[in-house]
Amino acid sequence: MKIGVVTFPGSLDDRDAARAIRLAGGEPVSLWHADSSIKKVDAVVLPGGFSYGDYLRCGAIAAQAPVMKTIIKKAGEGLPVLGICNGFQILVESHLLPGGLIRNEKQHFVCRDQKLRVENVDSAWTNAFQKGDEITIPLKNGEGGYIATEETLKMLEGEGLVTFRYLEVNPNGSMHDIAGLRNERGNVVGLMPHPEHAVEPGFGPDSPVAMRSGVDGLKIFQSVLNSVISA
Amino acid sequence: MIIDTVKQSKKEADKEQPWAALGLKEDEYESIKEILGRRPTSSELAMYSVMWSEHCSYKSSKIYLRQFGEKVTPEMKQHLLVGMGENAGVVDIGEGLAVTFKVESHNHPSYIEPFQGAATGIGGIVRDILTMGARPIAVMDQLRFGAPENPDTARVVHGVVDGISFYGNCLGLPNIGGETVFDKVYQGNPLVNALSIGALKHGDLKLAKADKAGDLVILFGARTGADGIGGVSVLASETFDADGPSRRPAVQVGDPFAEKVLIECCLELFAAGCVAGIQDLGGAGISCATSELASNGGKGMKVQLKKVLLRDESLTPEEILMSESQERMMAIVPKKHLRAFKKIVDRHEVEYSVLGKVINKDRLLINWGKQEIVNVPPRTVAHDGPVYERPVELPKWQAALNADSVNARGLARANDNTTDLAAQFVQIVSSPNQADKSYITAQYDRYVGGNTALAYPDGAGMIRVSEETGLGVALSTDANGRYCQLDPYQGARLALAEAYRNVATSGAKPLAVTNCLNFGSPENPEVMWQFKQATTGLADGCLELGIPVTGGNVSFYNQTGDVAIFPTPVVGVLGVIDDVARRIPSSWQDEGNNIYLLGITKDELDGSVWSEVVHDHLGGKPPVVDLEFERRLAELLHGASLQGLVASATDLSEAGLAQALTESVLRFNMGARVWITELCERDGVDRTSALFSESTGRMLVSVGREDDVKFVGLCDARNIPVLRIGVTDNTGELEIQDLATWKLDELRSSWVATLPELFG
Amino acid sequence: MPKQDLLDPQGKAVARALERSGHKAISAVRIGKRIELHYATTPTDAQLQEAKKIAESFLSNGVIEDVVEVSIEQD
């Protein structure tokens, strides 16, 4: 199961995404932003970071990259695509997901272990969860506030396209506490928190069991392996 | 543009030159004329003035820094791949891997423009690490601000934290720890020190030298602009007058995205073997890079300054030479590798320009078009700058300060008033210096890279270097200006002891030292005395502990008018751990464990947080340090951790046992029942000392019941005093027998509220 | 400019800061962007139309921003 991880100038969590894929049992493949080929991978991850320094708008310039042209096309044909943080911003700028992402309400970058609820499991990236699962995933961003028109929000809620919702604390003012979404088809998912930072015991969020032992993010990467097998 | 050329300098020998305005002294100017056999051109004058400034030449500190290189045994040097003198020290950690680390200051720019000052401070230290051939893997920051309630403090705090957050996060470097201290002595002179660490394989090491004639000199990265012109010599060698910052624009502006791209580009260049030598451009920009590369290589250079890619075409040659535009590197590239070099930088869309080449002469030759504007021996610029032996004088107030101890003053203690004593406990741990720092650290990314094993609130930061074996390194940085004001020699040793102890409590073995020496004006003989004492104390201490100083930084002129900051030498200790899985958390998480206090508690409240918070007092002598004992204590903990006997360990330092207990119960919300009567009896101290004394050589450790016997046995065998003072208990409370019981939620509320209330 | 009905946290933060410094008459602040496209010679009508398209498709995100004006200015 080959899963591509795109590196844009300024991508930061690409190596972490590759590690997460490996730990889940997949084979990570490095993809370069300037190459339009996605090397026949079975799925793609757009990792976190500050692609192009967040110039113009977060993810705006990355969305125009040659590799994105291919990914947008393939996503339309059902290729599973996961956008994490900056990757989520790129998905929104590419119009693969609706809405927009703006500056955090409190104007500060915030890094915290965030509680989430899994709202929808009918997607390539959440099928390994149970609906209603409560998980803890590290969140770290300055521009993570999800906004959308009333109409869009109604549609999202109505069709169950919200995949993750913030619990206990809304860290960035996102509307409806939306932490992540999927598209109608269920192959494209974007989320602000970083599941790739909760995959290896000893390096994830604290858990009641032990310091830094949280690995709730692993299921996201395991999900796509399930969906690729069944594809 | 009228260009002052070498030819002109011979023709117009008696031209008036603004050497004083550029920060040079008359004898230094005469010295330059002697070296060149003529007056310098204005470009040469600019170069010498910047490179001979305090910040670049270390002219006032060199004679004392020598001790770090001299007070070293062969045994201490065995792990050193690169010692002092290079961009950063490099330490062998085993398995063919090495780490390079260093701490640096960016104090003055951070007072003038806190955001950019702090941001570019991070940028600068990361580039130093990169130039050693290493991938930067983490950062730490040591911040000292003025009085918390002073409105100007908030301005600096917000700017600095935003700046570090902005730059460090954007580079993808986890922030694994540091310090934040508030004291009115830093009001007009905040201290912003930044540390970075990088990892490399032994064979990847790069040095900043140009040693083969014919190799090309290439400047790449960001374009050169007017950033920080004269910043280095003018700013760092100038103290602020009491009305505030007088100059605005001499601050560099950073772009972390450009630096991130530069990091990836450089690492690819290194891996491809294109680069024979590399230097980053920081203070003194091109002047520094060219002269240092040439001097280190024992060769010369010929450079065409017009080839420098500019942001601003109106810059004069002098300005180009002095510019401190960020995110630039200078590489020495053998001609045969030029093609490969170009291919890689083009792929990363990084701009570059071939400025010239390495030559066999012992001269640095710089042309502006057809005119020669610089012709100097590189060593005289880069390494053979002035060396001062400044006057040193014991401060007139020192004896009186030392006599004015807590006990001599008879400062009241609440021993017999349980309510007051309990209230002092909460007051002290919630005071700004002791309170929870999450307000700051939550603005830093600690996850990126996926290798952070320990970070704030742990006592040391720890990073995994090898994913295959778990090999990792731990780092702690510590300083205490109050102790140093009382006794700079002991104060430096205390900082070293604390950093050493913090690394030991993480389970790692201390290996090497870096330092950032923040002091007042070297033209003040009393400050110079403090500097001499502190450096000697640190060098002696390192010799005693058997760990060498690998490099560091000096920041002088931290004073407003005549009032200097407290001498504040920041000491960073690096340790190695064979497998980060063995790391020891600072706080306990398990119920029913025994809590042990290692070491002896004495009545040592001089300079303590207690004396500051309760009595607003500073006087007497700081706690005594026994480095031989610290060494044994560290070895004990190492041995115990190898056997898996220790569930948690934290050192005792500022605010003593009170602080250690508070942090231990709040981190994982695991309460404890503690008793201090036995402690008071065994060590002959009162309750105030038991709770708040800052005696050294102590650790608070929790041990699982099944490991008790073994652990105590180990301590006894190694002659380490050990006393059981409590048990962990999931009651949601911290109980200190005969003193108080606090609900963890309430204690936490106080502890976490302080910084958001002040700076929210 | 950010869309009228959407949150502008930057504008909000600036408004609060102005209020704190005593400028009570300012009820709200919204922050937008000014982008300059430089041409070697005065843009033609066709180039102006093209610029409008670029503004709407790339320089702005229609979901969260409105293009308020695209016009030619002398350098």
C-alpha cells in the first residue's frame, strides 16, 4: 500500500506523516511539489507546515503546484486524500473541501493536546473508528479557525460531512467546533489537528496510562489501508 | 557613488575618517594603519570596525574565555569532535553519531524590536548549527524580562514570545525547554538567549574554512539589503540611556520560510558533497564570512562585491559589507562541483551568486567593479583583533551585600504560624518566576519531528537522535542572576550544578557544556570583576565535573546608564542517553509510590525565592555547591535508572522542596501525603528551610514499592543521603503533615493563573 | 476585504486595541489586502480583465474574501 506524502517548500510534518504511514503498515512515498507525477500511489497525504511561508493565504500558493493539479484530478476519481493542518488549508484552497480557514480567535499560535469526537466514520480516513469515539490529538496552529456560510454549514451538518469536532475547548474559534471535514464521496478528509503526532508510544500526547503514550492518531492512517484494500 | 579605493587610500593618506562614530578607539585605528601600512579605505574601516567590535571580536572576554580551553583534561576532550572556536561545538554521542549545540544572545535587538530581535536570534543560532553540517533538531530559549507589573514588560514579553514562536515553529523545530525569569534588573535590558541543537553523522562534519586555492566563493540564500547595518558594532557596544531605545532601524528582519528552504537546500548540498567549507552570515555579514573563511583556511580570497545580489540597489559597498540581512550562507565550492551545486539550489529556488575564489595569497581582496576597495590580511580582521585586559575591581558594595544575610537581618520566618507558612507556600509557587509557564510554552510547537521525548514542564528537554536504537540527548539551561550578584564565582558553579543535575534527573549522562554570558559594561571594572569570577567559576566547575565547554557566547553592555544587570551566565549542559525509552519523567503519575528526598537540606535562604517574594530581600551568600557530590548523585540516578528503579525524578532548586512538590503533584494530577518533621530533625533545619531552602545536591524521586529496598540499598551503598518523605496518593490533594492540605484543583488554579493574568 | 458577514479576528483585535488607547468613536475595524501587479507598459483592457480574473481566482479566496476593486494606477 503506497501512500504519497507531498513536500512543498515550507512543509514541516512530512517526515512525521511518513513515519505514521509506516507505523500503520503502509509504504510512504515522497512526492515533490514541482513534479506532476504522483508515482501511482494509492492515497496521498498533504502534511502540516507553513508551505510558502503562508504567503498570500495559507495553502493558496501550494494549491497551484503541479502536483496539486494531478491530485485534484485523481481526487475527483476517488483517490483518498488526507489534508492535515496546512494540508487542510490546501484542500480548502483547492476547492476539494468547502469553507475557509482563518486566524485563530485569540491571535496566538497554540500547541495543545486536543480532545476530539469522531463524528463520521464513512470516509477513507475514519473507517477504523467507531462513531462517537473520543480521541486526543495534538493541535498546533495559528490559522485554524474554520468558517463557512450558513448554507454550507447546514449542508455539512445535514449530510454528516463533519468528521471531527472539538471537545471541551474550542482552541481557535472554529464554527460549530468543526475540527475536520470530509467530502461527499468520503475519499477526501481535512483536519486541523495532527494525527501523525499521536502514533508512536513515548512521543504522543500524555494519557492517563503514561506520559506521552497517546496513539489515537494511528487509526486515521490504518483507515486508509482498510479502504485501499477494499477498493 | 564616490568609491574610496585602496589606490585613493595611498594618495589621500591624511583623509579624516569617522573611526569614532563607527565604534573604534583611537589606538585601534592606529593599529589598523600599522597593519595596512596606510590608512584604511572606508570599506576596510567598516570591516574592521564591525569585526573588532566587542560582539564579534570578544576583545574584553578573550583572556578569560581561554580558561575553557585550558582547564581541560585529555579525558574531557575524548568525546569532542570540535571544540571551542568554531561556529558550535560538536560532541560524539556514539553509534557514529554526533550532536552540535550552542546558545547565543540577541539581547539588545530584542529590547528595541522584541519580535524581530527574538525571531532573528533563533534564526541566527539555527544557522550556526546548520553550518556544522548538521540538521537542526530542536531549540530552547532563555528569557529574562523586567518587573512583571511594569507595562513595558508586557510589550517585550509579547514581542519576544511571538517572535520565537513565529520563527521556531515555521522552521519546524520543536522547542524542548528553557527558562523565563522576571526581575526589575532586566527592565531596560531584557535577555533573550536562544539555543539550538543539531544532529549529524561523524562524516558529515563541515568546517568554516577555505583552504584550497581555486575553490569558488558563493553567496546564496536571501538577497542583501539594509538590515541591521552597523547593528552589531553600534548596538551591542552601546548601552541604552534611561529614556529608552534611541535608535530604531538597526534591527534585522527575518523570514523563517526562507531559512527553512535554506536548511533543506544546504542539507542536500552537504549530502551531495558539493561544499568544501561553509559559513553562515550573522553579525557583520559578508565582512565576517569572507575574513573568517579565509583566515580559518590559512588562505586568501578574491571577491567581486558587485556580484552580490541586492534587495536595494542603492546600497554602498560599505553597507553591503556590513549588512546583516538574514538567511544567507557562504559556501566554498570546488569548481568541479559547481554544476551539482547549481542543480540543487535551483531545485529549491534559492538564489546564489559566485562572488570570487580562494587564492594562495594571505590577503582578502575585494573589488567594486574594477576598483580595489579592500586589501587586508584576513587574520587581522577575523582573529587577531584587539585583546584587552580591562581593569578589574572588587565592587565596593560586595562586602556589605554579603554581610546582609537573611539571618543577619533577622528576616521573619513563619515557622510557628502554620496558616501563614501555608499561605507563603502558595504565594511562592504562584509567584511569576515559579508559576506555570504554559502561557508561553503553548505558543511553541513541541511535536514537530516526532522525536521529542521530554519538553517543558520536564526539567530537561530530550530529543531522540536515532529512530533505530532510541539513542538521544538531553539538555538543560540554567542561570540565577541573584546568586551571581551575591557571588559570581559560586553563582556560575551553581548554574552549572543545576543544569548538570537536571540532565541527570532525566536519566541521561552529562557530557558537554555551552554558555551564554550576559553581563554589564566591560568598561566598568566591577562588572569586569564579576565576569572574571564567573568565567573562572565555570571553568573550574567544568574541570571538576569532567565535562568541557564546547562553545558559547558573550553579551556585554547589558546596562542602562550606570546600572548593570545582575551577572547572568546561562549554562547549558548536554547529556546522552542510550535509549530515550529509559527517560525519567519529572513528575509522578503512579499511585502508592514512595517519595524520597536525596541529599541534605541546610538553612540556605540567601538569594532564595522565599527571600525575594516574602521579604523583597537580596543579600548574604548563595547556597554552597559540592560538585563532587553532584557527580556522585548523578551517577546514582543513572545507575538507578538503568535498573528501572526510578518512576520520576526532579531536582530541587529555586523555591526548593515547595516547588518540587507542587510540580510533581500537578503535572499528572496525582496527589501526595508528605511529612517534613523527620527532615527537619535529621538535617537540623526549621520548617521554612525545609520547604524553601535552595540547598544544592538534592532530588525528589518517586519509587515503586517493589523497588524500594533496592533503591534505598543503592543510595546507602553509594553514600547518598536518602529520606522517605511521603507517598503518592490519588486523593486529589497535596497534604503536608502538620502544615496544610491543598486541593490540587485549587493549587493548580493559583499556579496556572499568574502569567495569563499578567500578560493574557 | 474579508466577507462582510464573516469573522475578522485581526480586525477585531485591532479594534479592541484602538478602544483601549481611547479611540472610542471607532466601532469596528476590518482588514483587507492591497495587491499591486506591475506591468512594463500600461495594461490594455484585455489585461485589466485578465487581472480581474486572477484577482478572483487566485489572489483572493471567494469563500472568505470579496474582491472590492481592480483598477489601473500610474506607477
